[in-house]
Amino acid sequence: MSSLAAHSLPAADALRGPLRLALLALGFATLTILLGAMTTSTGSGLAYPDFPLSDGQLMPEKSYTTVPGFLEHFHRLAAATTGLLTLGLALWLQFGRLPATTARGTAWFCGCLTLTQGLVGGTGVLKGLPAWSSVTHGTLAQLTLATLAWISYQLSPSYRATPIVATVAPGSGRKLAMIALIGLVAQTVLGALARHTNSPHALWTHVGNAFVVFLLAAIASAFAVGRLGETPGVKAHSRWLLILLLVQVVLGFVALVVRNEDGKTPENVEKLGAALFISLHVLVGALLTTLIASLAAHVFRATRSPAAQERA
């Protein structure tokens, strides 16, 4: 057994609990995005005019007797659970007797991101803020999901076991991965603008930019596989990234066909099938952002400088 593997085993055991908590938070963040997308797609965003309670209650009657009430209330519950799990993870990494890990700082950043996202959403409900509030709320949700994926990788055994790829220069491929990530975040913003403003200009810009994002993600994946293919996780991430890109293109065309030209009106609740297709398009977009962020994390790890200080 190599000295690196022998050194990483105690850390792997100690960090197993925080890793499971990070994955649980990742699951709830994914559920939050799906419920949030369904809330917007059905025009149910103002089912409750108050916040953080719903109709002044923890479990209002509308949450189990009406579709809008169910979607909005359980979206809030899933978001609150994600926030609590993220906070618990940050506290565990900070104050638990654990090996030093770069995930500690990332977890606090994620906690701040989650808190900001919740405050933006809640303030938007209470104050009736314009579309920019909803756009920011949705974008921050996807960034939270991507950050949780990054944390999960930092806590995983493969992070500590990933060797430096000696055949490429330190830092190779990082710009490509980050450009692809920025492109996906920009696509998220454009999509949110189209959904929340019902602007044809934002919609068709979003459609046109999809081809640019597809190209950027494909190039970043091709480089990662071609130059860093032996790094654990790189090939799997690239494969799923390309699969989801194709799925997203199909869902995008379906969403264009079934969407309501009047936008996010309450009448959309009568067309749950159409709302589900549109919401799946939003969810897959979030998963794509998460995958490219995770792929970028692998690239950063595999191309670190040998002289850089190693942390477990």
C-alpha cells in the first residue's frame, strides 16, 4: 500500500459522517429546486403572502388540500431543511475533531450562499419585489447545489487519493472548466429571466446560448478525458455531462412547445404535465451546472502544483 493511501485511510473514516451529511444536503437541495421549479411553472409562487410561516402556520390546510399550497409550502420546507443541513455540516467541520480539510471553508461559503438565497426568496414574497428577486433566488439555488457537490468531492476518499497528473502542466484545463461553468451559470440567469419576465428576447437568447453552452461543456469534457482521463471520476463525470446535455436539448424543445405564452400564471396549475416537463428542464440545467462544477473540482485537484501545501 502506498504511503498516500495509508495516510488517507484515517481521514476517510473520520470524514465519512460529514460526507454523508453533505450528500443528504445535496439531495434536499435537488428536491428544493424541483419543487421551486414546479411552483414557478404552475404560477403558485404567491400561494402564501407571508414568510417564513405559511398562512401563519407550520402546516397550513392549503398545503395538503390544494396543488399551489402543496408546492409552495413543501418547497419552503425542503429549502429550510437544506439550510439546516448545510449549517450543521459547516459547524461539524469547524468544531468536530476532524482532519484538516479544504471543505471547511467551502461549507461556510455554502452556508452563506444558502442563507442569502432564502432571504432573497422570503423578502421577495413579503415585499412583492420585481422579477430580479426571483431570478436571483433561482440562480443562487443552482449555485448552492453546485457548491454542495464540490464539498462532497472534497470530503470523498477519491479527493485525497487523486494523484497529480505529471504529463500536464499545473493548472492545465482549469480555464476551460471555469469558462464552461460560467457559461452554464449565464444560461441559468437567462432561463430565469425568461421564466419570470416572460420576455421573448430573454427566451430566444436563452435558446441561442444553449448551443454555445453545449460546445463549451463538450470542449471542457473532451480536454478532461483526453488529458486527465486516468484521474478517478473524470470519465464518469464527462459521460454523464454529455448524456444530460442531450437530455436537456430534448427537454428544451419540449418546453418551448408546451409552455404557456402568458408566462407563469395561476391557470398553469391545470396543466401539470406541461409544468412538469418545464420543471424537469430547470432541474436538468441545475444538474448540468453541478456536474461541470464537480468536473472542474476534479481538474483543479489533478493539476495542482507539486509544491502546493497538501491538505487532507
